[in-house]
Amino acid sequence: MRKTVAAMVLLIVTHGALAGVPLGVSDNPLAKGVKQGLDGAGIGGMLLSLLLVVAMILALAWLARRMQNLPRGGRGGLKVLGGVSLGTRERAVILEFEGRRLLVGVAPGQVRLLDAVEAPASFADDLDRSLASGDGESR
């Protein structure tokens, strides 16, 4: 990322030199009475614009990374709850599918079911059951 920003700054600064035209020189007859060249305000505005573009790129990259965790279009019922790397190319992943939690080993070229258990009930489900059966204590 730093190399890209440095290359952009270098390209902007050396643009006139690469084109063979010194900064502030123009052959345009309409620009005869116009002050040309980069003064402090021009450079400041250019750097501010560059920083704004870089900030927008970083914000879009952050947003794209956050969007990866959102559920996709269909309701396939399969959710990835978490995972951990076990080696350079092996992972253990916990999946949830139709009320069951699956521990899956993933390696290059194969996926193996390691364990399957019923998903624990959520606190909200436990509370609803408790209130419906009248097990709650009243004071």
C-alpha cells in the first residue's frame, strides 16, 4: 500500500518532467495572461485531493472486508461459526446446519467430518420455555 501511494506521488510530481515540459510552462495561447505553475496552495490542494482518494480507497477496502461476513443471498441454512488453523494448509471449522453443529477438518483436496452434536438452545429459547411452563420463581 505504501509503495502504491509513493508511486502515485512520484507520478504526480514528475508528470511535467516525464512529458518533457517543465512545470508551469504552456504553449496554449489562451493561457497567456494566466499565472501558471504550482504554488503552495496548488500543491496543498493536490496533496489534499490525493489524501482524499487514498482515504476513500481505504474506506472501501474496510467496507469490502466487513461485507464478507454478511449472509449471502440464499437461505442455504449453513453457517460458519468459526475456525482455527491447525497447520500451514489444514483447518478445523465449526459449521451449523439444521440445528446441528459440525466439526469439520479441512485439508487440501479433502473435507472430513470429525464430530457432530446438537446445537445448544439459545438463552431466549430457554427463557421462553421456562416462562411457558411456569417454572419461574415469583417474589
